[in-house]
Amino acid sequence: MATPDIRYDPGADLRWLLLRPWLLLSRLVVVLWQLLSLALVLVVQGNSRDPKG
């Protein structure tokens, strides 16, 4: 059984993603939401007077 010669092409992946901006934007929204959530938790915990954290 012969395996196909598959090579990674970053240019092709970039073109594929640029032709589907809704995928890029939705992923960006998810990542930003997670980062903002983490920042909010860190700010709230940093301002806490509880010695346990």
C-alpha cells in the first residue's frame, strides 16, 4: 500500500483561511473572550483582601 506524499504548505493554509474570514473571526473572538476572562479573574483576585488568594 503506497502512502501519498503529503507536504505542509503554509501558503495554501493561509489562502484557505483568508477565503473563509468567518472562521478566522470566530476563532479570534473565542481567543479574545478567553483572554479577557482570564484578565478579569486575575484583576479580581489581585484586588482581593483574602490572604488565601
